[in-house]
Amino acid sequence: MFRSRIFRSLSDAARLRVEAFDRSIVNANDKMQEAAMEIFGNQETTLDYLLKRAEENREKTSLIFDNDEFSRGWIADKLNQTSRLVKTLELEDEDVIAYLSFNSEDFIPTVSGISAGGAIPALINTSMKGSALKHSIELTNAKYVIVGGDPVHHEALESLNLRIPIISKTKNYGLGLLDDLRNKESTDRIEHQDIGPMDIFTLIFTSGTTGLPKAAVKKHFQPTLSCHAGRVFYNYNEDKMLQNDLPLFHFSGLLNCIVAMSNGSKVCLSSKFSPSEAVKTFTENYPITHMMYIGETIRYINNTEPKATDQNHQLELCLGNGLDRREWTKFNDRFGDHIWMAEVYGATELPFILTTTLGDDGKPFVRNGAISRLTPTFQELNGLKLVKKDPNDEGFLRDENGHLVEVGFNEPGILIMRVSEIYQYSGYFNDEKKTSEKVIDDPFGDGEVWVDSGDMLEINEEYELFFCDRLGDTYRWKGENVSAAEVERVVLESGEFTEAVAYGVKVKGNEGRMGVIAGKCNEMTIEKIQKVAKKCQAKVNNFL
């Protein structure tokens, strides 16, 4: 058993580190159990938390967007007006409204307001176009599309010839402009609208191995519990300020902004990421204490010109994923080794997020590059295991009893997660087949249900956990998961290739993998390559 190996071959110092981590995890787990009971007992959601912060102090700044400030009261009013507008659309409960918008001052209250009105907001990736965009909207059977107002999105939607109403902030498609419609509504909260933690909060699109996006279901419970976790793990409170330069249609960006605002922290949100402006934001413009990242953004920041003001800041914590250990060290060396780089592992459709805590000395329990410690205690409390993949097929390796086989130290394995009352798996919207493909029934002979993450990780002798790679027909580039199958389809449609295989390759000095096409063609010229590239850019995503 995995448990029997604990502390074997560990030095006394390493044993103490592992034991200290386990104590912190047991304590944190107890707090999360208490929080879960409170959430279910009171039927709370983040909608309640955002509105409560406004009741406490309507005038206090909640959001700064491109240097313009918006109060808690403004957020609450926009949320309530959106929810009342949704009610006028005569939708059934849990009908879907597709939302396509770049970061904006009203992104969070619009998404929250759609949910508060009883509908489900489906957050469309802003780089989607063509068949992928049409699929994303039609998959959810969306009854309306709400658009942030950028002409790029108007053009993309108009090219699809959709037969559903569109409401935009800047172009009238027949029903009126979004803010004109909202401003007619009361700013009072809708009475007797029962939205609870197990209702759907939003749909988040993930890359599909068939080439088209899947809509992962996110219920209110996860962001609501995350608000408590944010206070316990990351010290969000009234005195903190979160900087987010990442897109809000990604769940990590949306989630962390809502967590911060729900705990009374301010959020400093930008319309798009600029390395130099990001540095200026936390070193010169605002007292930023927390900052969101992906691996690429830290590398871009590290490549900016160093300044004398680099350590004139209040930054305590950087929260994100995909950070190369070398870039991690460069950032700490330049901006201060006191900054906690809180590397997180999670996937949009999964019920649990892996992270670590700080020890009594104020330092993380893991070394640079590690996500957390997957100790036997952690595994037992939270239902997490690393298991072996069958080298001969796409399934798992099983022993003579048909049970999955756990990996050893320094051996890559697939992370699987146990489904429980707290950490539930909601799967994909309108896709039972894809939902069931991730479910593992009774993998250890105890009747429990587990979920396959599709990700390879490994642990060292001190149980420190490191990300290895993502399995499946996708690769990650410029912070986005790219479907290889979708790229292959578009390449073949160009007529220049008779066969095509897309895959990702490592590029020195870059995170993720750059896409490569290997295929058969009659004759290849620069002009034909450019033609294929343009088709990929036009039909897949802007980041290719």
C-alpha cells in the first residue's frame, strides 16, 4: 500500500517538513468541512457574498478597470439590473445565455446577474470564430447571445447567421442596447429567486479532443467554497488588492476575482495583458498584494527592462499555474524572494484544486516548481491518487484483481480524484458521453467513484507534486489548450494536404508546446503554407 511507504528513506528534516504539512492540511480540511456545512445550511452562493459586501459599504471601491474605479454598490446594482433584465426575456429556469466579451468593468456583474436571474451564462472563449464559435453556442442551445460590444465579435457572430437574438452594448440588433435595457430595471434584488449552491453558476468551455469545445458545468458550490478557501489559504480580506491581467472567460480568472471581491478585497482588472503595464501596476500605480499569472505572463514580465522601482511594492502572493521553475526563480530574484509563488493545479471540469499552504515560518511547504505535497494523509482526506497508465492502450494499468495500480516515487502517473458530497463532478453540458468517459467506477474495489484528470504528474520522495504533461489530443500554447483534431480538420479542408497530423513540440524559452503539422501533400510552396496558415487563423483561434 502507498500509505506504508510514508517516511521511508526520509531524513529527519524531511520527515519534519512532511509532518508539518500534514498538520496544516488536516487543519485546512476541517475548516473547509465547516465552510461546506455553512454553505449548504444557509444555501449560500457568491451572489449573496457580493451583495452583502455592497450592503456593508456601497461606496467602497470593489473594482478598478483600466484605472477607472467602480464601487461595491455599482457592482451590486449592475448585477441586480442584469438579473431583472433576464427575467423579462421569459426564459425557463436554467436556459442558457451565451456571453461573448473581452474583459470589462461589467463582466463579473453581468455573468453573476445572468445566473441570479435563473439562467446559465455560457462564457465563450473570445478567440473562438467560425465553426468552433457556432458549435459553442449551439451546443448549449443558447436562447440569447449577449455581446460585450467589440466589433470583432459582431463580425464573428454575424458570419454565422444565427437564428437567436443578440443583445450588444454597442450595436442594436433589434432588441436595444444592453445598458439601455438594463437601466430600465430596478436595482433591487429579485425576491423569492431561489439560487442555491447546487444550481449551475456558469458553463466554461474547454478544448475537445474531437476538435470542438466542450462546455464544463460549474455549480455555485465551487466558487462559494473557494471564497472561504481564499480567506484561509491566501488571506483575502478588506486590506488586499488582486491584480488580474488574464481573460475572465477562463474560470481561473473569473473565480479568483469573485473570491477576492466576495472577501472585500479590491480587484485591479486590465482589458488585456501588457508586460510593462503589469509591472507598473504593482510597482507604481496600486498597492497590489495578490497577482494572477500563467507561466507565459511571468516570463514576459521577467523579460521587461529592470527598474529601480522593481521592489517598491506590497506584493505578497502570485497565484496561477504553468510556471517554469527557472522563471519562478528569476521573478523572485528580481521582485523579492518574500513573494509566495502559489502554483495551483486544476482543470475546469474537475471537482478539486491542488495547492499548498504556508508554514508557521511564513514560507510555502514546497520548493520552487512544486504544486503541493501528495502525502498519504492528503490522499486520504481529499481523495487523490496517481495511478499508472497502461502502456499498451489508452486505459489504466490494472492488477490481477482489476484494481488500478498506484505509481512509485519519481514515476509519472495520471491524477485521479474521488467524487464526494463536497467535491462533486458535474461533467459536460449536454454531453453525457464525454461526461461518462472521465468517470472511473470502483477502481479500488471499494465501490467509490473517481474521475480521470487526464493529466500526468509525479511525486518525489518527500511527496512534492510536479506537473508532467497533459494527455489527450490537445497541446497548450500561449496559455490556451489547442485541439489537435480541430487543427487537422482545418488543414485538410484547405485542400493542400491529403493527410495531416497536428501535435505540440517544446520550444526553448517558451511554456507549453508549439503546434506542428506533419502530413502528405503533392507539392508544397511558401504560398501554399501561407494559405493553410491563414485558414487555421481564420477558422480555429486567434492565438494560433
